[in-house]
Amino acid sequence: MMKYIDLRSDTVTKPSKAMREAIASAEVGDDVWGDDPTVNKLQEKCRELTGKPAALFVTSGCMANQLAIKCHTNPAEEIIAEWDSHIIKYEVAGPSFISGVQVMPLKGIRGVMDVNEVEGHIRPDWYHYPKTSLICIENTHNRAGGTIYPLDEIKKISNLAKERNLNLHLDGARIFNASVETGISIKEYSSLVDSISFCFSKGLGAPIGSILCGDVDFITKAHKFRKILGGGMRQAGIIAAGALYALENNVERLKEDHKNARHFAEEISKLPYVEIDLDSVQTNIVIFKTKNNASVIRENLEKKGLLVTNDGVDKMRAVFHLDINSDQTEQAIEMFESI
């Protein structure tokens, strides 16, 4: 059986032996009753990291984002989000289905919305309009290529939200990638938003789980809505242990993924059939265009032992993670060169 170099996503990582041992030995209780000590320890650690008063462990980033929208809004209101954001592209119309809100999508540059355009799309108080109640931003931005939302731009959006009495949610699925690359702490990012979520199952390498952080009333509401969505977990310390291990061991090493992604991008940019904006390669994701049919290229690479994804006719994506080392990165480059 062929052993693949898997660059489809940073969600494909396998838990290490040490992480498996932490999972196997986790102390557990019944989290629905609030007495799973490992879940409680994880939530406390995330409160400390973010500086938020409360945190809630959930199954996925999608659930965390949808809980945030549900808690920050009322039906028949409107939220503003970047048009290519995860909330719009990959959460199955969750805002309309779960919260009964509509989304105002704004086109950003590398995932960053212009604050003046955001302000211009906040609805006036008029009978015909829905009320704008929430702004959502994503850091790093997946579909823009793992790009980092600049802190100054987040500050502008944060100030606008406060001035207009709106809530601000940060989808920080890959916020640790942004943090290790910029040196900006999770707490500083969190201080500018009303709620923040981040994933343990992407670059951090845990098998499952995300966290949602905010004030006490917000998390109390989220806890109940999590139950309604079927997200109440019992001996969840088993999966929380993997997340704890990831936080304690796999954060600083994200720099290795960024280094590998950058090297890969620089090398394949030299190929005649590849078009890539190297300035967009800021963390662990490389998105590029091809002059040939991307699905054909993907199929040829798969035959050689390399897994990547394609989006439409001419766009491809490669994601670097803890299961890809520098030697495998070189092999991936050679496979691209060979076709």
C-alpha cells in the first residue's frame, strides 16, 4: 500500500504516541454534570490564554462559530462576514438554519475587510431592514491562504463594533498560527473581540475539539444551545486530554510548518505551470493557480504519492502540518517538478 504525503489539510494529522498516552490515562467524569476534571482543566487553561471569563469545550470549529452566532444574535437580524470566510463557505448555511439570520458577505483583500466598507454595510434603523447585530472575522484566513488578519485592522473593526453597539466574533480556528508568526499573544487578539473560538484538531494536531470563549452570560447561553444541538458530552476528558497535550506541546512547533510552506511555495513558483502570490504565503497554507487543469494535476500527483486538493479548474491548495517534515516537503516539490 502506497504511503502518501498528505497535504490536503492540517486536519489529517494523527495523534502522536505521547498524545495517545495522555488520552489513555486521562482522568474523566461526566461533563454534562460539569465534573469532568480534564475538560474543566482545558477550559480553565483556555480562559487563561484568552483572558476571557468563561470557556466551553465543543466538538468542532463549526459548532463553536454557530454557537457564537446564535448567542450574539436574534432571528431576522443580519451578520457581516468576509465573503470567502469559513462561516459562509463551509458551515452549510448554519447562520440561517440555526440562528435565523442572514449574512452580508463583504469581499476582503486576503481575507481582510475594509473597515469603511463594513461601516457602510451596517444597516440603518429602518422598517424594511434587518438589524445588523454581529461582525465575524477569521484569523488566519483559510481560503485566502492562511493569511494573518493584521492587528491594526482588528482594532479598527473592534472600535467600530463598540461605537455601533455590535458584537464581534473571531473565528480563530488557526489563531495559534497567527500568534507564533507575529508574536502577538492570544490574549491580545482576544481582548479586541466579544468572543473567540479556536480549533485543537488543525495545526495543533489533536484528533477532535474546539473551544469557545467569552463572558459568563455568553458561555451560559452557549452551554444550553450546545445541548440543543446535541453537543452535550459525557466522559469528554478523553478527547480534552488530546487538546490539552496539543496546547502544551504543539504550539511553538507551528513555525516549522510555516517554514516548510514557504519553502514549498518558493520552489513551485519557479514552475512554468504555477501562478502564486508569495506574499499570501504567511503561515502553513499555500494556495496557487495552475495554467493546466488542476484536477488533472491533482490526479497525477496522487499517482506519485502526494495528496493535495483542487478548487475548480485552476486553483490548488497544499497545507503543511506536524506530520510533514522537511524531507517530505522536498519530496512534494520534486513531485510537482516531475509533472
